[in-house]
Amino acid sequence: MSPFFFRKFERWPLEGAKSISVCCEKCRNTNDHIIMVDPEIPLLQFGPFGKKPLLSLKKYYLTCSICGHDAKELTKDQANAMKG
Ligand SMILES: [Zn+2]
């Protein structure tokens, strides 16, 4: 059995990243936003591009820690620049 069966494909906070205090446009709270990593795994990808590595794509979001709203999508470089 592959360990992939047991993994949860959920987003997780970027390790070592600083949080930024900004006003959330959804819940209107000014609070710490954290950087979340979204694995974006193409679970059901078939066809000519079906053989791409499963973990090739990661997305980074600046996310409200109260309501979970994604304030902004970040590039990998931007996300890594937030590590302190
Ligand atoms: Zn919010």
C-alpha cells in the first residue's frame, strides 16, 4: 500500500514563515495572516500529461488565520522571502 493513501492532501502552514498583520477583506479583522502551502496535487489527471510528478505543483497563499480567507496568492520566491 502506498503511503499516499494515508496522507491528507490538505494545506499546511509554511514552516518558519513570519505572519503579517493585515486587514482581512472577508471577515474585516486586522489579524495575523499566515502563509499556507497548498499541495495542488492532480489526483485525477489523465491523458497526455498524466505522467507528471505528483508533487510538482505547490501554491502559496497569504491566509487569514481567523476565517481562512486567501488574501493573496504568493509565488514560491515571495513565500520563501517571508521566512525569518
Ligand atoms: Zn478573515
